[in-house]
Amino acid sequence: MIRTQKVMVRLDDGDWLCLPVHRHHSFGSDTYLAKSHALFCPSCQTVWAILKFVDDTEVWPVAQFCENCDPKASVLYSPWYPVPGSLLVEEGWGVIDESLLAVLPEQFLKREFNLHLKAYS
Ligand SMILES: [Zn+2]
């Protein structure tokens, strides 16, 4: 099923960039249903992104580091944390929300590319 999801990212100046995407409501070869998420950084303790299907009544918090914080400074550091600032929420061992990646607008796709380059360089 195709649904509309608002993808919102807090910018450095405090404003929010919000772009809608139309996407499958499932991922992992339709094994899992995508949920609405608020991405909360455990280091700076802010919600830095919201991924909300427009007709969902619940938004689930997910602890994920923002692009400005270093997960390696965390007392609970794990090398398996997702790339800081990435919108691609890990839904389980080795499962990311690839159906979101497939429809990200160019502006967010470039952002993901740059964040991944930074994390692995
Ligand atoms: Zn942070």
C-alpha cells in the first residue's frame, strides 16, 4: 500500500525542512510495516527528525544520534549504531527502512550520502 509520509528534519538554525514522500508502507521485502518515528538524540536530548505517515495517530520515539553528536562519546557506544543524522532507521539486525531510501527527495538523498561519507572516511 502506498501512503504519504512527512519527512521533517531540524536544521542548524532551528527551522524544520519538511518534504512529503509517497512510499510503500512496508520494507524488508514486505516483511515489516513501517511506523511513524520521532528520532531523539540521546546526547543533545532533542528530537531532530520526525517521519510521520499523515494518517498515523502514533509516533514512536527512536534513540538515534543526530549529525552534530558523536556516538563514540556515549557510555553505551556500539559500533552498530546507525550513521549519526541518518533518516534510515534500523528496524532490526541488518534491516533498514530501504523503502524510505528508495523515495527520498534529492535534498535528503544528498544529505544521506554526505553523512555516510563523513561517517566512513
Ligand atoms: Zn545530538
